[in-house]
Amino acid sequence: MTMNNLDKIIYALDSHIWGKLFCEETFLFYDRICDEQNPLAHLPTPEEIKKQFPNPCGWSTGMEDCSINAGHTLEILALQHNLFNTDISIKASKIIKGISLCESVHGKEGFLVRGISPFDKKSCYFNSSRDQITMVVGGLFDIYKKDETLSIDIRNQIKEILLHIATYTSKTVTKENGYSYLRLDGGKAIVSKLWDCDVHEMLRLPMIYAATGELCNSDLFKELAINYIEDGLIASERFDKEKYFWDFPLIQMQLSLDVLRNCKHLKTWHNRINKLMDDVSYAATREFRNVLERCENYTGNWNAYCKNWRTLPMRITPETISTNPNNAIYDGYTYMNPVYNEDFAIIVEYLRSLGNYLTAGLLAPNTAIKTTDFERLIKFLGKLDFDKCTHAGPFALLHGILLAKNQQNYCQSCQNFALPAIWLCEDTLNL
């Protein structure tokens, strides 16, 4: 592995993200392109969105994860600033404008939607998710903390967005509402429960309050974070590091923990948070290796295109099927989910999960990933042509790779310019 090869990959991933998936009309990153000549033409029309077709999440349409992509990219910019000493203010300002649009354009301040239509710059699907909120709050917190050169104006915008989100959350995510973020129209929401939920999700609610309390110096939100964190940690400490976890739960559990350990008012819990991050990293590292091996052995087309979602077969989302076998309506809407063609779905899954597992591994205070694993990753990625990439997998990949590059140091054992202390060479770690 040479630094030249690594830097070429970083450049290619960054060019793909900003050159193909970013829209200057909405300041958002969309999820895929179907046509090089008109990359975003396949996105849902305002009429389709008004009918919440094909589902109120906008799943599989290309605008379902704009907020997740924005969060990743804020983390990426913070790393690029530290690595290359570059001024990231213009790009950061654009992303923050996009996030602000997502939490305000619909009139319900603080409700973070997944994305906005580039056609009218206001239409949006009703259902958000805890994943969108986690990535955005984490990204805003991280860039605020890591780039001290950001202007006062940008820093104030970040604080304003966090206050909006935390205020909406404190009023809505209550016992009476089943601790759900609800839908934009106030209806029942899926994938939006923020408390009394699965182990890997129990720290997302205190993370929202903690980030807001820390950056805005708000006693109210600091206290809310403290009210939830002990019970959240007790539940989260049941995390089984030997169990398989999908990449989305792991990266977002880790990002939530990373925010919490960087909040001064939560110092009492920092040691437990660090221990939990090491456990998450252990699981992520194992899965990173598994996915990397599958990538190395995959002989399919890494440049496959996704068909226009309107032409794909659709299935009913299982969580929304009524107990009445004759009724597929969930609180007023059908949740029909377009099913990607297999050759496209597999490359998106492989590259995204590779990046998410890598990032989750590297965020922890101590990890156990060998230098050779990273060399294998760079060798594999060097064979791909990201000029022909058509999807959002590179967001997580670039995030993870920059984390690794940012933490490089001199390995005293093998006397090579290796990856950081957390990327241990075989002479110091036998795994």
C-alpha cells in the first residue's frame, strides 16, 4: 500500500459524493442516480410525495437518506480539515443549509425529514427515522467540536438546528406517544421510537439532549440527558459483542456513544461509555473482516445501475401489515417498498456496510484491527472505478478511510509507517 493509492481513493470517493449525489438546489445529497445525463430525474415528483407514494418513508426512491448522507459528510469535512488543513466552511455551510431545510421547510420546526424534493424544494415524505436524527445530530456536534475555525454564523446555525430538534423531541418523544418521534402529520411512525427500544438504540435520545446541552450550554437539555443516560447505559450494556449486528445499528450506536463521551457534563459516565464503545468496535471489526472477504471474492458488476424505482417490483413492508389479512393500510397509508435489482442491491450493501463497520471500529478508544486488513481494503478499493459508481455507499467508506488516515502513526514494533495504535500490526497483536 502506498499513500499515493490511498489518496487517489479518497479523491475518487469525495468527487463522487459532491459531483454526482449533491444537489445545489436543495443542498442535499441524494442516494443514487439512474441516468448520467440527468442524475436526479428519477426522484419522486411533488405529486407522488403528496400521496406518500410508494410509502411515507420514501424508501428506495433515492431521497430516503439525505439526512444520513449529510451527517456522514459533516464528519468527513471535519476529518478533512484536520488532515489537510483545508477551509471547509463553504461546503459545511451548504450542508447545514440542507439540514436546516429538512427541519423547517414543512412548518413543523425541529422535525427532521429524510429529504426534500429538488423539483419544488419543499415536498417531503412524512416519516423520518431515528437513524436520520442520529447522523445529523452527531455530524453537527462533531464538526462544531473539531473545527474551531468555523465562523460564528455557522456555529450559531448549528446550535439553532440542534435547539429546534431537541425542543421538538422533548415535546413529542413522551410516554404518551410511546416515545415515538411520530410522523410529520402526527400519525404513527415506524423506525422512529427513541426510548424503551432495542439495546443498540437506547442512547440516541440522551445523545440528542446531551449534544444540544453541550453546544448550546443549555441547563434544560443537560438535565434531560442526565435523566436518561443511566437507564440508557444499563440497557446498552446488555449489548452482546459476539452477536451479529447489521451495520446501521452498529455505526449509529457508536456515533451516539462518541457524542456522549465528548460531553463534559457527562464525565461521570465516560469510563462506562468507553468500555461500551470497545465492545461495539469488537463486533464491528469482526463484521468488517467478513464483509471485506465477501467483497474480495465478489465477481459481479461493481458498476451496476439501479433501475428507476417506478419500474421495480414492490413488496409490503412487514411492520405495516395489519392483523387483518385483507388490509395493508397502516395508519392511513400503504408502505409499498420498491425492491432493487439484485446486482445493484448487493454492491450497495457491501460498500456501505464495509464503511460503516470500519467507522464503528475506528471510533472506539481501543480497537483490534490489523494493519494488513486496511492494506487489503485499499488493494480491493483500488480495483474499483468510482467514476462509474451510482450510489451512496461511498459516504460511509470515505468516513471510515479518513478516520484511519487521521490516526496514522509510527508503529514502534514493526518500524514501519503503519496505521494508528488502534490499527495494530501483527507483531503487537495476534488475532
